[in-house]
Amino acid sequence: MANKRQAGKRAKQAIKRQARNSTLKSATKTAVKKAIEAVQAKDLGKAKEAYMLAVKALSKAASKGGIPKARASRKISRLTLLAKKILPDALPIKTGSKK
């Protein structure tokens, strides 16, 4: 129990933030998992859609502060590389440079 009004308010805010962040994290994990499954199943249509949803979920979680921006960027990068490796024509994004 908080002894001061400000401490009580901070405790309430922390509870709200925790709930929001856990929701964001859960949605992000689900989206990434579905994207990986779709890519590994080699279903072109589902893979594209799931990939875009996963990237959107990761970006949103990072912008809201649910996960660190660097972690979101790393996960997007790894997901993109996996998708390009298994389904080269699935994404319009080019990875790497051809010399």
C-alpha cells in the first residue's frame, strides 16, 4: 500500500502499463509465430499476409514501448531473411546486395 498519493497513482499507472505491454507482447508473439508457420508451410498467399501482419505488430509494439525498438528491428530482420530464404519470391523486399 502506498503511503503518498503520488505513489498510489504511480502504482495504478504501472498496473495499466503492465496490462498494455503484456497484451502487445502476446499479440506480437502470436503474429510472428503464425508468420513463421506460414513461411515454413510454403504457402505464398498466407506467408505474405502473415509476414505483413507480423511486421506491423512488431513495429506497433516497439512504438508503444511494449518491446525495445532494437528487438523489434532484429525480429523483423530475421523474419525477412527466413521468408526470403524459403520463399524467394514471396516478398517485394530485397535483402543483401548482388555484386
